[in-house]
Amino acid sequence: MQTRLRTPPALAGVDVDHEFREVNGVGLHVVAAGDPADPLVVLLHGFPEFWYGWHRQIAPLVAAGYRVLVPDQRGYNRSGKPAGVRPYRLTELSRDVVELIRSDGYESAHIVGHDWGAFVAWDLALRHPERVDRLGVVNVPHPTVFRRTLLRNREQLRRSWYAFAFQLPFVPEWAAARDDFSLWVRLLAGSVPDGTFTEADFDRYRRAWSHPRTARSMINWYRAVPRYPRLPPRERVTAPTLIVWGEQDEALVPEMAPESRSYCDDGRLERFPNAGHFVTHERPDAVADLLVDHLDG
């Protein structure tokens, strides 16, 4: 039984607005906080999360003097869910962020992403470098590094099994929704130490996943990659870049982190040897401190 959701304790005392923005032909639900006159930071969540994946980092960024936007990316939670696979190709996901930045009266922003949000962040920095002031990526490699490693490294190929399974029609979303999304709850719970997520957290995730067409839309992000490959026009990242990496990541081999830094003109790598893929939840305060230090330059 789901409980009524309250303001997360981490956001107590923070003036947070829940807004809807029409960008790139899709309505995005956006959490906005901080003074609109301050430098802008856009936080991009990954799979299978939604804006709430960043809830522990919003207040520290606002306190440090930043305007913060955290969208539910297209297909997730309360944002629009276009039908089909094509709307979820990476070029469209990046364009969403470009127009989100403009919708807040800015021409560029600091971009921070985790998991799929980090794939979008990398793509944005390579496809629209003029829109990215500083880049932060958490536990996702540079796209060139990922492609090369997937082709040459058997261990990474093994760890990516779920992405191949998601290419099946209908079955992945059916399996996800069974028993009140117990599969995805186990995915989150099994990736972090006991107690990292509370039952209230899982209630929030279940509600986010339960919106009509959400599970299919989330999985369509994975389906769009092989169907609509379009490489960015460059490989070098010019924006100052922070790479945060939990080395116990079960989905990604750790050697991709330093290789990704080599594609950055001004790159910094911070490792968490005893944390995994969801380091944003395992080490929320440390991740927030690293982001503030990086964005302050």
C-alpha cells in the first residue's frame, strides 16, 4: 500500500517549485529552486529514476548560490511520453535540455548527469558545446570510450546484458510492472547498501513508474540507441569536466573512468572505491560537495 508523499527532509526549508515547461514539442515536469538571477545548474537523472534521484543535491547547490532545474526527462514520471521509439533518440533528448535552458532565460548552463542523464550530458557537451559552461558526469563513460569498450571488453559486454534484453518488444515493460514494480525495486535495493533507500523512497519510485506508458517510454530510451545511431560531431570535450565514479558499479567496468577523462581538455576524476553505480544516493553529501567545488571553479 502506498503512503501519501511528503516533502523530502533533504528539501526542508528550500523553496521548490514544480512547473511544467513545453520544450522541443514535449511537456516536461521540472523542479526549480534557487534565485533565477544565479548561475544555472541542470541536473539530469538516469534510469530508473526521475527528478527525485537528485533530491539530496538540490539544497547544497542552492545554498552555494546556484539556480537549479531538475526535469523529469521525457518519458519519465510526470513529463510527456511521446509514442514510439524514435522520439527517444539521443539528439532529441539533448535538444530538450537546450530548450529547457532557454525556457529559464539562459543561453547556457552547468550540466550534471547520472546514468542516462550523464549520456545526455556528454552528448550535449559534444553536440552543443556552446550551451555547457561546466560538465559533471556520474558513473557513465564518454560515448567513444563506451562504444570501444563494449566491442573489445567481454566483461563489459556481459555487464550490458540488460540493455540487449530491453530490445525485446513488450516483455521488458511487462516484467517491470509485475508485482508493483518489484523487479525495479530490487534493482535499486540490490545496488546499494541496506538502508540507502527507505520505504518512502520506494513509494515515490513506484508512483513515478505507475503513470500510464511510463515503463515503455523509459525502456524506449534503450531501444532508440541501436535504431537511431547518430554520433556527435566531435569527441573532445572543451567544458571543464568532473567525472564522479563509484567503482563498485555492477553495470560498468571502472577502467572506463580514466579513459573518459583523457577525452576532456580540462578533466578531473573523483573515485569512490567503496560505492557503486548509485553513488549519488550512497554518498549524497560527498557528491554535492564535489559538484559545488567543481562548479565554483
